[in-house]
Amino acid sequence: MLTALFVLLAFSSCPPLHPEAQRFECTGCGDCCRVEGDVWLNSQEIDAALESTNLTEVAFAAEFCDAAILPTPSSPSQRGSSGSFLRLRHATPGGGCALLDEEQKCSIYEARPLQCSTYPFWPRLLHSPQNWAAEASACEGIQPSAPEIDVPVATRQAEEWAAWLRRFPADYAAAADDARRWITDFVVPLSLCPYASAAAEMTRVSVSRSTTPASLAADVTSEARRLLLTPSVPTALVAAPAFTDLSEFLDIIYSLDESTGDPDLDGAILIAPFHPSFAFAGVDPASALHYEKRSPLPLVSILRAEDVEAIGGEEATARIAAANEEALLGRNGAEVAEIFKRLGRSGG
Ligand code: SF4
Ligand code: SF4
């Protein structure tokens, strides 16, 4: 089920099925839970997973998920799982789904998301004999000796999955990928934070669908509260793709840095903005130094103040900033710009 999510629904004309050639019976091998790819859960699927695991949404997300798309700002009263999407984490980098149990079986089988329960009856497989045959190399249940598929059942499942995909905000999922790639392919290899490598896997990336300062402030505040509740998550990144105007973005984040309006948060968190257009005043525009504060899309990094204190507080952050400056100034600006450009669609 972890195979590519972002399929084009190019099979809407739904060519007829060929049950005599399209044979399938699941063997329960679990291979489809151990391949590269993403599984996202919508809010109904999150609710089902919470019931199955008996966990709160905060605990479930911290343990099993590595990215979130936050609820639409039009439904602020529905914060929590409603209106959200969560992406399941891989148990190890490049490894199987985090929800596999010790016996490599799905631990929420009865409540597994639609992407999983409809596999392999996805439109791009079901309605293409070539794709169906090729999928046999990934799924041992697709084989000539298996029973013919049940056409009405398979067709209904393909339609359900196509409908799910149509409601999925793929652009925001791509923004989550851009944000994570910034950590793994830029911050870590350029040594811009000595803690990023160890923290990368458990960092929570969330994407805000906000378009107004008030709703972005609400999203950042909500993610900060969540961070304080989840010690296993070292840091949180909130991507805010709509805030392409640097000044507006910085105004919102600096104002939150002064006060979130929540006494439980003020003094307990540190927030730092990163933006594709960031530039230090008075520095050569071609200097690599600007990339200390640049990210491929507008981002807010949230840290717990006690974690920063534990590594040495302001002295340590000043040391890291000085080391970053030295590392970046030792690099060719064009070379750093090229690495940055390769990060994603928002890069450069
Ligand atoms: S790879 Fe195919 S046979 Fe194996 S568990 Fe998945 S659907 Fe079943
Ligand atoms: S949720 Fe369950 S069925 Fe889906 S990929 Fe994870 S382990 Fe497999």
C-alpha cells in the first residue's frame, strides 16, 4: 500500500476489466506495507485509527506519523483530527510502515486506511492490463493461479479510492515533502545545525493551509502546544506556503515570538522563521550567508525552550549561529544556491 500516492486519475474512462486475466488473492505477505511511498489518512481514517489504537490524536501522530496537513482555517473550531490529514511514518528510514506489528502485520488492520484496503484495486492498476501485470512483481497475490477478481467489488473499491484522491490536497502534501527535504538534503549535509541529523526522523512537519495572519498564528500556536505535549518529538516545523511575502511572514512570526497570547507557551517555546526570500541587510546578494535563514518555502521552526537550555541556552545558539556563518562563508554562493535549487518545486 505504500506505493505512489500521487497517481493521475487518467483512467476515468474506465476500460472494461478482464477478470480472466486479472486474478488476485491476498496471501497476507505484507510486502505492500514495506515499500517506499506514502500513506496519508484523512480525518475519518484518523478517527478510526485512534479508536483502534486507543490513543489520543496527539499521541498517535507523535508515535506513528511524520507529517500533517492542518485543518482548513475555515473550520478552526474543528482543530484536532477533523479536517486534518496525517502521513504514516516509516518504521526505519526507507523501511516499512510504522503501524506494522512485531509479526509484520498491520496493527490496525480492521481500521486500515482506504489506500491500503483498496489495494490493488486502484484505477491505474485495475483499468490497465499492462499495469496490472507489472504489479505482479510487487504483489505476490496477483498470479495466474489466483481466483478471478470480483468485478463489482473491484470496481467499487477503485471508485472509492479515486474519490478519496480527488479530495486530497496534493499540493500541501508536496509542501510537506519540500520541508522535510530541506532538513535532510540541505540543513544536515551543510551542517547548519549540529542536532538536525539526530532530530530529523522524529521532527514533525505540518503544513498550514492558512492565508491570513490570524489563522497562521493560530496554527503555529496550536503546533507549539502540541510540541509541549510530545517529548518524543524534538522539534516542529510549520510550513506556510501561502506567505510568499517575506515582510508579512516575518511580522507574524516575530510578533508570535514576543507573545503567543498563551501564558503556557510564552517562555516555553522558541520560534524561528525561514523563508525563500530571506536576505541579511548589507550582505552581498550572492553570498551563501543568506541560506542560513532560507528555506524552499516559508517555514517556522518551533523548539522547546528547556531543550535549548539543556544544550547551553543562548551561548549555545550563538555558537551554532557563528559556526553556520563560518561554514556558509567558506562556501561558494553559487554552489550553495544550486544545492538549494534542487530541493523542490519551491526551491531557488
Ligand atoms: S503484497 Fe499483495 S499479497 Fe502481499 S499483503 Fe499486499 S496485497 Fe496481499
Ligand atoms: S496502515 Fe496497515 S495496511 Fe496500511 S501500510 Fe500501514 S501497516 Fe500496511
